[in-house]
Amino acid sequence: MGTAAPKKATIALDATKALDPRWLKPDSIETERILSVLDEAVAKLELSCLIPCIVDSLDRFADLLGPEITNNLIEYQKLSNRMEQLLASPGEDTVKAEEQRGSLHLLEEHLRCAVRNILRLLLASPLLCQALKREVQSRAPAAEAFIKAFGEFRNFMLERLLTGPTEEEETVQLMEDVSLRIKKNTATITALQAELAAAIRARDEAIQNKDNLIKGLKTSTQDLDEDSKTTILQVKQEGEKQQEEELRASQARCARLQQDIQQLEAELKKLVLEHRASELALRKRKCRVETEILNWVQTYDADMAEKQAEYEEVHAAYTKEKAELSLLMEKHALLLQEYSQIMEERRRNEEKKKQALEELATMARAATRIQAFWRGYVIRSTFKPKKKKKGKGKRKKGK
């Protein structure tokens, strides 16, 4: 079983490659010739399907096709129109029908010759064929279907030519395996459909139960609506009764309040009369206090005017003295600067004088020393020859 599965997979892969035309390659000259014939037939079919479209737009393609191909296409168009006319006019008797069939047969031969000539001229120019295929995009559906079927026939022939006995057996085995799988899948689908039907039935039952529950709930809601209407009616009646009782109570309360208002108005009038006298006394007192305040304000204004005049005099004197003080301060600053300069000059003079005295003392000491040195030198120089003479006398005595 372990080696059977890879072997079966290899067979399936090889069979798939054998069925795919992209994996098919010719292995003999005869096969290549057959394929070339089929490919040429496909090319001719494609071009022949383009001929009606080219004929319909012959003016547009005349420059591209050239005069020779254009003339052949015109001839083809004439033959086609003539055949259509013959087909459109059916023969009334046997003789005319025979003549019509003969004419149709002859026209078919001429059409075949014209198509062969056109295809020969077109196939002689591959670039022209490619240009026409690009220009003419649409073809008749029947022609497309025929070309597609012929292409499938070409692939089928290639497959049959390249399939050997072993490969054919493998293909048959693959087909049997595929059919077996299809049967298994069909059985599985049937079982799944049965399960689906059971699930649908269960769902329908659940939906039915829910519908019954909804109906019961609707019935209960209707009962609740009726009960609520009855309750609302009772509450409304009780509210009306309570409203009447409260209305009577409020009317009695309003009567009592009206009596209280009348009593309070009488008391208010009495209090107004009582307080008018006290109000008059308070107003008189207010006028007297206002008069006193006015007098005090006038006295305050007079005092403040005097104080303001005195303040202005003092301020003027202060300003004048301040100006004099600033002048004196400036003079003091100048004098202080001059004093500093004088003191600095004195200090310098003192230093110079002291330095001169020190130099004089130094020079005096130096002169004294020089004089002393000179005196000593003079004395020494005076007494020095005498000492030499004494020496000479001694020497003579020794002799």
C-alpha cells in the first residue's frame, strides 16, 4: 500500500501531462507533418473568417492590402452577392431548380478558388496577416466556435498520435479512478443531503415551536392589554373622585385665606396710620442731620483750603531751599575735588621733599666717606715714603 499510492500519483501526473497539449511534443516526422497541416488549416480558418469583415470595410483596408488582393476580394464579394441572390430566389419548377443547383455548384467552385487565391496571397505576407488580425477584432460567433472546435480537434489528434499503449492504459486507469471518486463523492453528497434535510426538518420544528411560543405571548399580551385598560379606567375614576375632594378642600382653604387677607389688610392700614407720625419725626431728624453735615463739610472745605495754601507756601520754600541745597552740593563737590587735588599735590610735594632730603643725606654721607677716604689716602701717601727711607738706612747699616 505504501508504494501503490506514489505509483498511482505518478500515473495520474503522467496522464495529466499527456492530456495537456502543452506537454505534448512530436516525436516523429509523420506526426510533425500532420501537426503542420492542422496548424496551417487553423491559420487558414482564422484568415478565412476575417475575409467577410475585410470585404465589409474594403475601402479602409485597400491601402494595406494592395491592388492584387483587393481585386480578388472584390471578385469574392461579387460571387458572394450572386450566390445570395440565387439562394434568395427559389426555383418554381424542376428545370429551374436543376439549373439553380448547377449554378450554385459552379459558384461554390468559383468561391473556393477565390478564397484559395486570397489565402495564398495573404499567407505570402505574414506581416499583413498579423496586421489584419490586429485590425479586425470581432468575428462571427459561429466562426469562433468552429475555430475553437478545430483547435480542440488538433489537440485531440496530437494526443492520439503521441499516446502509446502504456499511456493509454494509464489514461484508462485514471479515468476509472476518477469515475470511482465521482461515485464516492456522489454517495457522500447523498449522505450530506440527507443530513441537511434532517437539519432542515429540525430547524423547521424549532421554528414551529418558536411560532407557537410567539402566538402564546401575543395572546398573553392581549390579555395584559385588556387588564391594563380595566386598571386604567379604575385609576381614572379614583383620580376624578380625588380631584373633586381636593377641589372642595381647596375652595374651603381659599375662603379661609380670603378672610385672613381681609384681616391682614385692616391691620396693615392701622399700622400705616401708626407709623406715619414716626416717619415724619424721622424725616425732620434727617433734615437736621443733613444740615449739620453740610455745615461740617463747609467748615472742612475752609480748613482744607487754608491748609492747602499753607502747604503750597511750605512746598515753595522747600523747593527753593532744595534748589539752593543742590547748588551748594555742586559747589561742595567742586571744592571737595579741588581739596583732593591740593592734598594730592601736597602729598606729592612732601614725597619729593622727603626724597630730596634722603638724597641729600645720602650724598652728604657719601661726601663724608669720600673725604675721609681721601684724607686717609693723603695721610697714607704722606707717611709712606718716610718708611721707605728708614728701610734703606737699616740696609746700609747691615752692610
